[in-house]
Amino acid sequence: MTDLEKQVSEDQDVEDVEEQLELPDPLEIPAIVVDAMVDLHSFEAAPAHQTDLGFPGELVDDWQERAIAKIGDLRKKYRSFRVYLDSCVKCGACTDKCHYFLGSADPKNMPVARQDLLRSVYRRYYTIPGKIAPWLVGARDLTEEVLGEWYNYFHQCSQCRRCSVYCPYGIDTAEISMAAREIMDDVGKGQKYCNEIIAKLHKVGNNLGMPPKALEATLADFEEELEDDFGIEIKMPLDVEGADILLITPSADFFADPHIEGLMGYAKVFHNAGVSWTMSSYASEAANFGMFIGSYDNMRKVSRRIRKAAKDLKVKRIVFGECGHAWRVGYAFLNTLAGPWDFLDQNYPIPQHICEFTFDEIEKGAITFDKSRNDDKVMTFHDSCNVARATRMGSNPGGQFDYPRALLKASCNHFHDMPEDTIGEATVCCGGGAGILTDDLMDIRVKGAAPRMKALRQVTEEEGVTHMAAICAICKSQFTKILPKYDFDMEAIQSVHQIVSNAIVLEGATVPEDD
Amino acid sequence: MISISAFFAGLFYFATAVIVFGVLYRIYEYWSVPSPLNIATTPAPTTQAGAAFRVVREVTLFESLFKANKWIWLFGITFHLALLLVLLRHFRYFVDPTFILWAWVPYVQPFGKYAAFAMVLGLAALWARRFLVERVRYISSPSDHLMLLLLILIGVSGLVMKFVSHTDIMDVKHFFVGLRSFDIKELPNDLPLYIHLSLVATLMIIFPFSKLLHVPGVFLAQHEIWQIILGKNVMLPLGLRKSIIRLASDIF
Ligand code: SF4
Ligand code: SF4
Ligand code: SF4
């Protein structure tokens, strides 16, 4: 090797090292690639699932008039819809805020462009300039092609509200997505994933379609497992009349990992607190996909199950398990949809989040932790977007960020947050929310997760983080699938109450061998 | 030249009627649409004072925009602040500064004069973004470009009157003060003035039909905040008077 060659190869080595150290910015803005995702089409709902929800089975003949009329209807029903459609000034502040745009580079995934898919039609039929000079104000006729675009791009929005945080008028694209899905359902063009699930819930009581008997058996299995592991009886009660607390939790907690470990964590916390609690086989679902499709009626129907269960079981309190959008419906809508809750104990929040429950126990000093049981992990926390931007915990603004972190810090020794601009109110969604968590949308799921994955990469490289906890059933399922695609271990995603569960010291319990 | 003066008088009566009734009607429309669910973007303030403070920050400092993009914020706030000063300066064409309420008017004159430059520069920068940033170019319609053009022309024609051709503004003032008592006085015969006035009238007329509705929108879009400030389920016109009185007493 000549000196020169040596020099060159040394330079290259240095460059290589630098490149490795140079981690990609989680929020790096791509150059736009027009129509990159235009063909991504999730399966449409079968006629039976449409009619189950009270929608036409298939695309109706007069879909165009009907859709236009529906826009007119919605603008009289929701102030947000109306004001949002009129107020946007196309300033562009939101254009780089959507994780789906950052991941896919398709400009129609920029929040304002997503709104414009619908706004252009609204302008054409409901505003004077749009009627007189459509070309001037970007107004469009509602054609089959436009409807196709609606379907594809409004199913590439996880209704995460990140855009609304940055818009000077607070315009929330999630509201527009919900409205668009409502319009499409109304003309007979619903999405299979969402509508099938809602139909199951109406029939059986949960998104899985798991009948009461199967649920009972599953919970019995969990109790057995807990007893085997810890040598004490930790109950997972179902349909116990007169219990104090009704736990409403996403059905994923009954069958998926790491959700189940979270459920066991709630059970241990309740056991430790010595409260009487129960789940309900009638309302065995916290998730409310009625919100995803913007259907007030379906959302209400789903919520009313919780009311009925609470009345039938004569409980005093309602606690929600770890589920992002369920907590949104619980925290922000439940009173409107299924209230008044005058028959519950007014001394507790109605409803209460499981993190609030556990937090209060910790504050009381009622829980003993052995943090060292989590010493094999360095934790971080993914703020689930619906919790972060649509709800609260405790009574201070921002409690939704503090409570889960307080739980984690109480139960493990090593915790590091991801970069500031990807957590808290700025959190980037997992990429699977609001009806996107289906295999036919895998392409956008992977792309939409990119910002979160890059943020996680930063803390794994720089802080040695090994695991990420979340409090949303969809996030957990999404990450289980997506982590391996970004070279992480799929078990790197954990439930918050799983970490709590590992560390909580229960009276009389033995510690399992492998822990 | 009485006919041209009469034309502008008519135009301004019409434009004033359109902007006043148009915007009031829009606000009425928005308020009368229900807002059944609490869709607050959180973390939201939990107290009335906190909520009112948030609206004030959003309206005066463009807080969200600042979080989103420092350039748009800089250009946007430059333009809007400058516009405010320029508008305040224009009060002198309509009011009598010896009346105590308008005593401040002479003091904003020097600021308003130079603010016009800042306004045009801010607008030009915003317009440049529409060409130079591909994401913004993608979302821009012809109307978005024309709106900026219109505002820039208003600013430039105003500057020309002040710094180049020196329109006789006392006459202009007489004209507008005259309009108040339906007494149509003569406007100076001056091309930049005619251009300026026509463009301003155009802006007033398209206001209630365009994205300029973001002006009431910036208040109304934050409906959750209003729920905190005014209490739940505020619906106009029923609750209007009470609400406004309460809001006023909360803020001031
Ligand atoms: S930030 Fe708001 S006003 Fe600006 S383009 Fe986006 S939606 Fe429109
Ligand atoms: S709500 Fe979330 S997913 Fe939908 S456009 Fe806004 S940022 Fe994107
Ligand atoms: S799945 Fe989780 S992160 Fe994603 S939309 Fe829902 S709450 Fe947000």
C-alpha cells in the first residue's frame, strides 16, 4: 500500500466511523414524492359488516349526491368541521408534522393536503368562490377518482392529532379524517378492518369476538399461571356483582403479548391494594373503533355497554386499562356519550385510568417495589398520541406525561427519555392507530413508524436503552410487528404495568426462578 | 371628478356592508353549529384564566406557529404586527384626534409609516416560501398567490402615495369623514390613490368568502378553550350576551 493509498483508506475509515455516529434525525423531512402511496388500498368492508353498522352494503348508485349532502349535514353538526374547513390559510406549518408524510414522502400525507382532499370538494359545492371559479381556489368536483383518493389517504391517517398541535388555528386533521370516513361509510364504502371489528363488538362485546365462556377460561388460565409463578392467589374476577371497581380494558389484554403481562400487572396492583374489582363479559372491550370511523352513533352504542355493565354489576368506580384511544373516549367523551354517572362514587375520577390508580397507591406508599428485578432493562417511554394529545391524568395539565413515567421510574432503576421533539405533546405516533393496524396497510405502518424507530435508535445507541414501554394496546401490537423490521427485538416493547408487575413485591409471594 | 368620488363612495359603502355583515353572519353560523364532543387538544389549561391566557397567546404571539416553524412565524408575525400598526395609523383618516378616545392616533403615525415596509417585506417573504419550499408550493392554489399579491399591491400603492407621489391626504380624510354623514366630498384626482382604494375595497369584499376567515377562525377553532372559558354547551344566539359579558369579565 502506498502512502497515498494508506491515507485514503484511513480517511475512509474515519468517514465510516463518523457515518455510524451520525444517527438520522427522527424528524428529518423528505423531499416530496408525488403519489408515492396513492395505490395503497385497504380491504373494503363486506356488505354484511356494513349493514351490521347501519350503513349501505355497497356503494350506492347516487353516492355522489349522497356524499355531497352528507358534507352539508356534517357542517351543521360539528363546529370543528366547519371552522377547520374555512380557516386554513395554507401556511404550511403542518406540512412536516405527520409521521406518515415523514416516512412516505407522499405530499398527500401532509396534514393540510390530506384536509384538502375533502376541503376541495367542500369548496366546490358549499362556497361561493368554489362554485364560481373552482380553478382559482383549488375546488374539485366529487368524481370517482376523488372518492378513491379519499379512501386511500384517509386510511393513512392515524388520527394522532400531532398536526393540530402545530397549526396556528388548532386545525385537527383527525376530525377531517373521521368526517371523511363517516361520509364514505354513509355511501357504502367502509373499511373492512374497522367495520368488521365494530360489528363484532356490538354482537359479542369485544373486538376479538371472544365469547364470555372463552373469556372466563382465559382469565382462569391467567390466575393459574400467576399462582404457579408466585405461589399466591391473585384474582382475575369476571362479572362479580357488587365489586367496587369495574375494569374496562382492551381485549388485546386477553390474548396478545406484551398486553397480557400488563393485565397481570393491573391484577397485582388491585390485589396489593386489597380492593374488590371485576371485569365484565358484556363490556369486555375498552377500545371504541366507533371513533375511528367518525360515527357518533356507533361510538355511543359501544360506550353504552360500559354504562350497562356498570349498572348491572352495581360497581362504584370505573377504571380503564392501557389503551390510547379508549382513554380518549373515556376521558373526553364518556360523560357525553353514556353519562350521567351519578350512580358511581363521586370521590374518584369517572372514569379513572389504571395509571392514576397505581400512581395514587404509590403516593400513599402502599406499594413496595424491588426495582432491581428490572435491572436487565434500560427503559424508555412511548407517549401514545391519543393519551398525549386528547386526555389527561390527575388534575394538572400534562399529567398524562408524568404519571406513566412516575410508574416506570418507581419500578426500574434505568430510565431515559427519547428526544424531546418526539415525546410529550410532540410525540410521534406508533403508525398503527385508528384503523391502520391491519396487514393490508403494512406498507404505511412500517413507513409511519420511521420517526419513532429513529428516535428509539438514538436512545439505544446513546443511552443503552433496551426496552420501550407504552400504554396503548394498538401501539403495543404495532410495535411487536414493526420493531423487527427496524432491527430491534420484538420483545423490546413492554406494557407499563408489566414493568410495574415485575417489580411489585406482594406479601407472601415467591419470586419466580427466571426473574 | 364628482363621478369618480361617487363611485368610490358607493364602493366603500358596499364593501363595508359586505365585510361587517359577512363576518358577523359567519361568526353567527359557526356559533350556531353545535360542538357535541370535547375535542380539546391537550395538554389544555384547566382554569378559566389559563384558558383565556392561551387564547390571548395564540392570537397575539402565534404560539403554535412558533413551535411549528420559526421562519413562517417570523414572516407571519412581521406581517401581522406591521399590518396592525398600519391599520392603526389609518385611523387618522376617519377620526378626530382631539376627541379623547383617539388621542393615541398621532403617536402611532411614525411607527405606522415604517411598518408599511415591514409589512411588504413580510408578505414578500411569505410569498417566496410559496415558490421556494416545495411542500408549500404543493399546497398553494392560485388564490393563495393572488391573496398575497393583493396585499402586497395594497402595501406598495400605499407606500407610493406616502413616499413617491404625495397624495393630498387631507382631502382623503375629508372624503372618508364625509362618508360618515353621507356627505360625498371630492377625492383628489390621483391614480395611486384610486388603485389603493380599489384594492382595499376588493379585500374587504372577499373577506367573508375566503381564507381571511382565519381571523374569526383563530378564536373559534379553539372551541374547547371556549368551553373552559364559558362553561359547557355554549350555544348562540341564546347564550350570546351572557357569554360575552362573562368572557369580558374573565379576560379583563
Ligand atoms: S398549519 Fe393549519 S393553517 Fe397552516 S396549512 Fe396546516 S392546517 Fe392550514
Ligand atoms: S392526525 Fe396524525 S396521522 Fe393524521 S394527518 Fe395529522 S399528523 Fe398525520
Ligand atoms: S395507536 Fe397508540 S400511538 Fe398510535 S394512534 Fe393510537 S394511541 Fe396513538
